[in-house]
Amino acid sequence: MKMKFQVFPPHEFVMDEIEAREWSRPQFMAMTGFSFHESQMFLAGGLRVDLKVAKRLARAFGGSVELWLRLQRSHDAGVQEKRKR
């Protein structure tokens, strides 16, 4: 039996972390090196986690670069699976 699980987009994990750490938008931008536009795009789900973004997120939140890339790949695979149904 195939186990099903819900996969969340990486920006949702980040939003939860920002809230837990009580960071402001400027603090998030300082920790990640994102511009205002990049932070806005990312938090809205419009900026994918590529190598550059993964390095920034790993530096700001911890975890490895590979972890952040895997989160994006898992989300992408979940979206593709839903489309097939």
C-alpha cells in the first residue's frame, strides 16, 4: 500500500520559522540577503528554491543546502502527482 502524505511548499516552512523566531521582514531580509522584492516573491510562493536560494535559507535557518533543495523537489513531485489524478 502506497503511503500518502501532504507536502508543503518551502515558503510555508519559512513563514512558520519567521513567526516562531518573531523576525520582522527587515530581519528576514538581513538573514537571507534577499531584497525586498525577492523576499516578497519568495514568501508569496513565487520564487523557487534553487541552489542560490537554498544556500541563503540554510545560512539563515540552518539545515543543509540539500535539505532545502529536497523540500522544493518533494513539493514539485507532490504537485505533479496531484495533476496526474
